[in-house]
Amino acid sequence: ESLEGDGTLTICVLGDDPIVQVIETLQGKSVGSRTLRVRVVQDISEVSERCHLVYIPAVERLYFPSVLPLFHDRPVLLVSDMPGFAKQGGAIGFVWVGKNIRFEINLAAVECRGLKISSKLSGLATSIIRRRGECGGL
């Protein structure tokens, strides 16, 4: 099944984390004309080409170095609550600001994967990382 394909957007969550229960509430919801599908994968080898967004919980941070190269040239949004995630090459990293959760966006990581972030979403970010460079080096 291709990324363009069947009218679904697939969110893949790596490992068992309490966030899975929250993300699973998105199952079957619509975004535009596409339906959300949630897959929980236990191992990086299960992250397939069917994933449009991969969420890597901070508890799975040991996987991150092996995950990043798998997606450097694919249109997959990498998201995590791992400290420093966006600065290390992830697309969107959740960060705590006081008692509130916010997010950082790494525009280079997004653009290298052929993706775009809306100006509305960018405007909500606590910081935008604009580091340029070789996409494979992110």
C-alpha cells in the first residue's frame, strides 16, 4: 500500500506508551478527505512504508538513531516527546513549557522529506529550527 493510495493517513506508534491510548482515539476520524488509521508497532522493523506519521515515545529513545536514516528521503513526519528531538533531526518535538506541552518544528527535517507545514501550525510552535544542510545528514 503506498503513501498516496487508499484515502487513509496512517499514524504508527513505536512501542508501548500511555500516549497510545490517546492516539488510538483518532482511529477512524477524518482529516480532509482521508481517514486516520493507527498502528502500534513493537519493533522498528515493523515500521513500514504505510506510515505517514511515526510517533516515537521518549521511552523508546534508543531506537531513534536507527529510525532517522530509514526516513531521510521519505515523506514521513517523525514526531516525539523525546528531549531535543527536533534539534536531532526529528520533524516535530513536543516540549514542556511550565505545565503546558508545546512543540518545536525542524523545518529542514520537514522539507528534506518533501513535506510542508502550514503557516498556522508554524505560528503555534515554541521554536522553529531552520538549520539547513544535507538532508541525509539530518
